[in-house]
Amino acid sequence: MSFPLKQPKTRQTACGGDLLAQSLAHLGATTAFGLHGGHLDPFLVAAVEADIKLIDVRHETVAVQAAEGWAKVKGNNVPGVCFFTANSGFANAYPGLCTAFADRSPVFCVTSSAPPRDDHTNALQGFHDQVTLSKPVTKFCYQITEVSEIPRIVNLAWRATTSGAPGPVLVDIPIDVLSTPVESISCGGLLSGLSLNPAPHPEAIEKALGLWKNAKRPVIIVSTGAASAVENVTKLAEATNTPIFHSPKYSTSIKRSHSLFGGSATQLAVLRYLGGQVPDFVLLLGARTGFLMGGRSGGIIPNEGEASVVQVDLDGGEIGRSRTIDV
């Protein structure tokens, strides 16, 4: 599916900034957090005309964190959007990128840079290779050097934020590309996605159901990986009368007044030390194991032999990372 570029109302000619802003708006962006910088002017002017609300912050890391928080509160697999200027702005935003990557937060980061023709000339705010620096802490990062490529790359980056394990992406568009005049352009496939979501093997489902049916004290633990499935998880819990807990770093949008809402999974550790019976079945939905989930202590997730554990995660590399998993 393609969309036509709208000509600006206040300027005679559209530019790369319009392509970027309209692409983001077409994909669902309504709000962007950031700190102004001259390299970003073509995008910021165009964003206002594309009805993207710009929210000013006082530090670039805060811009990333605000976008991260917005995405978590908004849910529905919609990434938060932030922007920061070249070099110094990028450097300030970097800690935010690192934490967003560690927390698997879907954040779309827009930055700019000096014209590539000015590489190695001590150009204004042109000292760092922002893409190279971003690769270890993003799911996707790319510098767009051809204005016609903006819709395609923006689409790829947008999809990358929420496909599989969520995470931040960074798109760097040099100021000369953002300023390049564009008369008319369209790009196919902006909204294309998977026709069917990836699914587990039927045998794994049967085995998990068998373990669940035999359990007397089952629990569900959810985290960010299940953020867009709150309604389905709630229905699952209601159908099976299974309490829902959330990982310590994630507060699910399941109503706290719900009879099956158990609060933080740390409550399970308290249960053990109060002498209560620990769960004999744990369903992990998008919840990574590790330090915040009790590590290998058995405090939150009971030790092997005490409970059956079924782990569902978008990232296969997370399954069984910290302990033996039954399914």
C-alpha cells in the first residue's frame, strides 16, 4: 500500500523532512519527544504540518526515556518517537538508547548529521559515526543518503521496533538530504506486515496444556513481551482461574482491581518466606528470566522439581537462558 506525498501548506516545495514526517504519521506516529537542533529543522517544521505533536525536553536522554514511557503506556505495539540533533545531541541521547535496548522498548529515534560530502573536514557537529556507535544498542540503524529512500527505510525501521523482540531503532538523515526538494513521490509497502504471526509448534502447546491441567497452583507471569496482548492474557487467566503477576520492571495494564491480579512477581518470593505453598506451574509470557526475576535462587520462579515452567518469548534466545524450561 502506497501513499501520496502531500505538499506543504506554508512552503512552496516539499523536502526530505516532509517525507520523513509524513511517513511517520502514516505509520501511526502522533507524538515525538526531543530537543531542537538546526540539523533537524526540515523535519520539525514538516512534523507540525503532519499533525505530529512535538514535546520539548531539556536533555536528549530524557527524550528517549519519554518515548520509551509513551510506548509502554500506549501499548498496542506502537513505538514511541524521539528526535535529537547531530553529534552532541546524539551523544547525550546514547545512554537512553542503551537502556531502551536493555529493556526491549520499541523506540524510533530520529537524528541528523553533517552532509556526507563534508566527512573528515571538521564539519559542524560532524565528528562521530553515529550509525557505527548505535549498532550495538539498536535493532536497526541506518544513515539515509538518498531522499527517495526515506519512506522505505522508515518503514523498515518502524517494523523493526516491534517485530520479534521489541527494541530501539535509529535513523540518521543528513541535513542536506532532509533539505532536498521533493516534488512527488510514493513508496509501496509502507503498511505491509506479516500475514500471520509466528506461532509455537502444536506439540509444544499440547505439552504445555497437559502440565497446566495437572497443576494445583498455577500462575502467569507477564512482562513487556506480552504488552500488546493484555486483553488476551486476561481472558486466558479468567478461563483457567489463574492469577497474573508481572515482572518487577513492568506494570501490566491489567486492572489492579481484577480478582486475578497478583501484582509484582516479587510477591511470590515473599510467599515462600512466609511459609506458603509456592506455584507448581509457571507460565512466562514475554518475561525474561534473570536477576530481576530472582535469578537462579528459586525465589520467584521455583527451582527445578518444584514447578513446571513454560516460557513463551518472541526471542528464542531467551528461552531457558537462566534455568531449565519444561516447554
